[in-house]
Amino acid sequence: MLKLVNNSIFFKIVINALHESLDELNIYHDVVENYSLDDDHVYLICTTHENRSLPKRYISYNFEQLTTNKVWNPSFFEQLRKAELVFDYSLENIKELEKYNIKAHFLPLGYSKTMENNICNKK
């Protein structure tokens, strides 16, 4: 089963938008706050860069900007290599990841009704 990991306030809007999109496509999934390190679920994680233990099976959705002067810990790229699938919001990031033999797929964050500012809609 696909599980979207909602473990960061910074990526909550991303997880909610993905949840909404998967619901509209009738793709069975669940939203969870934590993940198990040893089950067979596939977890979609936006926090791979945080250098924490990861589950056995995961998809990484990267939102870190890689075209900067920041020096990344090599473990970050190793975590991405271990992912079953890597998504990235940036075509420039994907070029950088290729230098580390990481095949990433372009998945830009687009519109979702969960991102609407409901304050503007109130009368």
C-alpha cells in the first residue's frame, strides 16, 4: 500500500495536494505521520534530506534546491539511490542528480484545491 508521510509542517501542503490528486485518480493510499522501518508498505517521503532512518521501501520527493553552494552530505545522495523512485520539482535539480547516478522524475507541484486561500472566498 502507498502511504504518504506527513511528518513535516513544511511539506504538509505537498502531502495534502498529493492526497487530493490521488483521491481524484482513485489511487488507493493512506496519509500517515510516521513510518515503519520494516514493513512492506511503500512510503512517499519529502524529508529524505534530513538524514534519518528510512523505511525499507520508499519514494523520495525532493524539494531541496541542489543548484547552490551548499555542500550536501554524501548520505543524502545514498538515501536517494536507495529509493524505489525519486521525484523532483526542478529540472535543474534532476541534472544535478544525474551527476550522482540518480534517475529522478520531474514532478512539479501544481494547482490543487487544497492550496486555495479560503479566507478570500468568505463573504
